[in-house]
Amino acid sequence: MDDILSRMGRVEATLADVRTDVASLKATIPQLATRADVAEMKPSLIQWVVGTALACAGLAFAAARFLA
């Protein structure tokens, strides 16, 4: 019987931790991006990635030309 009570105590302690974790997840969910948010940002993200890649390539060629 003592074994069951000790196991039940551990379950209750773990349940309190789970409740805390669920509460923090519930607080975070409204701030996450939706599918529509991601679809709206996709063209802008592509432009930034391409622009950054071109800028890095330009800097690499300029550095290579300067050093050679």
C-alpha cells in the first residue's frame, strides 16, 4: 500500500509540472505565426535571401580582386 501512495505522490508532483508546462504553452500559442502569416511573408523572405546572397557574392569577388 505504501508503494501505491508513494507512486501516487510522484504522479501528483509530475502533474503539477505538466500543468505549468501547458500553461506556458497556452501563453505562447497566440504569438506563433499562422499559415497565412507565413504565406504573406514568403515573397519578402525570398527577396531578402536572394539580395543577401548577391551581396555576399559581390563582396567575395571584390575581396578576391583586391587581394589578387
